Amino acid sequence: MATIEIRHLHKTDATDAQVRTRRLLAAFAEEKSEFVKSIEWVDEARAVAHGRGFEGKFSITATEVVVDIDLSFLTRPFKGKVESRLMQRLVAEFGD
């Protein structure tokens, strides 16, 4: 079970949602390079991010972007901050 689970609706097609999600993840990796070790795309609609104290799974459906992040015991105190920042990024890319 993920520590953070977000399902954010998007009003775009799957290709555009993929482009926006790739942009979001690339910006996150650049901004937080000290924490993000890798981001790997499994296929066009799924990515896995690994880093210090977390593993994140991102998937794109026809109507939403799904984010599941498992935080390690040591990073769980930062859950609220991580979740809030992710929501801000998703809103910036996809709107409310």
C-alpha cells in the first residue's frame, strides 16, 4: 500500500497527458536532484521513480494521472510536504 496516493483528473488526451507528466517528472528530478536517483518509463503510460527514501509509480489513464509513492520510515514525516508539492505540480500541469 502506498504512503501517498493521488488520482488527479486531466482533460486532455493520453499523448498530451504523457508529455505533461514527463515534463513534471523531469522538472522534479532536476529540482530535487539530491533526492531523485532515477526515473524510468516502463511504457508510454507508466513511469517509476527511485530516490533517497522513496519509490514512486506514475501512470496515465484516459482520464487521470495516478501517483503512488512509498516513503521509507525515515521520510514519512515529510509526507504532507511531498504530497502538497506533488499536488501543486499536477495542478500547474493539468489544472484543477
